[in-house]
Amino acid sequence: MKITVDQDRCCGAGTCVLLAPDVFDQREEDGIVLLLEETPGPGLHDVAREAASVCPGAAITVNERP
């Protein structure tokens, strides 16, 4: 799995951080998503997928093949 984020689409809702804090964080100044783990381990795949699916800005893309 490989994750990418589009910071221009991020609205700073923070749902991704609440769901997967080992994968995502937010910038202090504006709350925009920061990707901590581009290729998370198998134990984080489900939460990464969920974070992408609930992102209000559709800023997170999950590619199942690294």
C-alpha cells in the first residue's frame, strides 16, 4: 500500500489524524494534513483506507500496490 496526500485539497478537518495518528498529522499553523507514513505496515491498512474514505476534501489517495 502507498498513500499520497494532496495538501491543496485538504480542509483541515483532522479526521485522518483521529483515525490513523501513526499515518497522518496536521501542520500546527493551519491544520493541513501531513503524511507521516507513505507505506504503512499491514496493521495500519484498514485505518488508512477508512481515513481516505471519510476525508471531506478527498485529499488522501490509497494505492493498494506500493
